[in-house]
Amino acid sequence: FDAGFEMVYKLITNCTQASTNDLKNNKPQIFPNPTDRLITIKSKTKINTIEVFNLAGQRIKALNPFKNEVSLDLSEFTKGVYVLKVLDESNSINTYKIIKR
């Protein structure tokens, strides 16, 4: 395996499914998923970093919004599966599998 694939494998293995209970558990809420274009990331704590990875392990987008709610435009991405990594102000890291239609 190459290093990028191994990193994405670890991220996907640790991914959680976004659910309506995420905000109650202080986890960011991600919706809609799957998406054609925009996804919204909503959190009780400020989001420090958002990273999007393709399945080859390459980071293809990174943001530092420092907000509780962020809209992320995925229209430039091809259809497929991506990994979203969210770091909040409490240094909590959550990873999500995102499907771009």
C-alpha cells in the first residue's frame, strides 16, 4: 500500500455516520449527504479546520473558518466518495464519509 491509501483507509475506518443526534453529542452535523453541490457543517463549538481528502489520500481542500456553521461547495469535485475531517476549537477531530453525486 502507498502512504496516501493507508491514511485514507484509517480515516474511513474511523468515520462516523452523520446523524440528527450529532449536535446533542457535540459532534458536528453534516448535511445533506449524499450531495450534488453544497454541504453544511454545523457545530456547537467553533470549527477550526475542515479538510477534504480523496480516496487516494490526497488532501484536495482545506479551510480554516473559525465559525459554528460552514457551507462547503463540492461542485468542483467529480462524483465519488470523499473523507471530511473536522477539527473544532476543543481539538476534537471527527471524520465523515461524504458522497458527491
